[in-house]
Amino acid sequence: MESSQNTTSFGFQTVNEEDKQGLVRGVFDAVADKYDIMNDLMSAGLHRLWKQRLVDSLHIRPHADGVLRLIDMAGGTGDIAFRACQRAEKLGSQISVQVLDANEQMVGVGAKRGRANGFGQVDFITGTAEALPMVDQSVDYVTIAFGIRNVTHRDRALAEAYRVLKPGGRFVCLEFSHMPLKLAQKLYDAYSFSLIPPMGKAITGDASAYQYLIESIRQFPKAEAFLEEVAAAGFARCQFQRLNGGIAALHAGWRV
């Protein structure tokens, strides 16, 4: 008898759609406390530059009508949120940020970091990118960094980002990608699969979580294909930019 359940990828595995969120939650439960350390080790610190590039591409400007509002989907430990606050402060703008993440442990780590560093304007809440707890056309910016590939239904997350943005609002996504040069991609794959899971084991005690994360990168669409998904959600003037030869990519669009 055939199953009526839809399936999706969890790394290189095929799983029922309804099971993926729980499996992803388990991955981040295992690495939450050491997540930022591992990001530094895996990217040789490049993720910090990429995240700053994301914030710069928001084009935050002084706002005459009050407080700017940003939603950071799958915002984990708050890296994007804190950078956006610092950028707004430099410009003399007020900003309110909500970090949304499905993983309670990641939310807890981020909230602790926010309190320790004086980011009182950042609120951490548990929730999913596929069902944002915000009303239509209520925010100025929506961001997601290294999280869209873990979402079960990317189209729903992109539709939600579009729904909550005000006209003139900006969506920016940072995600690992694919390198156009085949030899470079082959070398990067060899590095990723041979070194990152053992590194994860040494730092976090869990190699399987990083095996999944590497596999999920390989399963994610190429930059051109994901750009089409962003445009299909309704965003205008969509564009992408490869970072460091295509190891990662920034995708952006406007709600008009």
C-alpha cells in the first residue's frame, strides 16, 4: 500500500515532510552552545564578513516615521539582529528586531547573548519561517541567514516574508551555495565532507549534525534556481551575488 505522505530531503536522506522539522530541531539541539564557534572554524571567519554584507545590503536608512522593524527568520543566536542594530544606531535610526527560530535552545543562546551585550531592542521568539506571527505589511525588513535550506517548504517561507513586508520592504537571504567552477567545487566538497564532521565531533561532540549540514548545502538549489524561487514569491528587482567564488550567495528582492 502506497503512503499518502509527501517526502522531502533531510541531507541525502528522503523523509516524510512532517518529520523534517523535528529532525532539524534535533540537529540544532545538539550544537546550539557551540554553533558560533563552529561557524568560525568551518568558514575561517568568513561568515562574519558575509553577515555584514547581508546587513549592508538591507540599505538601512534613517526613518522619519518612527521605528524600523526587522524580522530575522531562523535567526538562531542573533548575529544578524545585533549587526542590524549596530548599523541602525550608527545612522541615528531606531530599530526593533524580532528573531524567530524553531529551536528553543538556539533562541535561548541568542537571548542570553542579547542581554549580555545590551541589545534590549531585540526580541527572541520561538516559531517557524513558514508561519510568521506577524500581521500583513507590518515590517520593513526580513532576513534569513543559513536557515532557508533547513525549511521544509521554502515557498511558504518566502511567501510569508513577502506577506509581512510593507510595500518598499526589503528581503535578503544569505545561504551556502554552489561554486560555478567544477574543480573548485570538487575541492571544497572534499574539504567539507572529510574535515567538517570530524571537527564538529571534536568541538560539539556530534559529527552527525555536521554531516547533515554539509549534505543540506549540497541539496540546496544553485544560485540561479533559488533566484527564480524568490521571484516566484512576488519579489521585484530580484538579484543575487556570489560570495568567495560561490561558497555562499546573497539573494535579495523588494516588495513593491
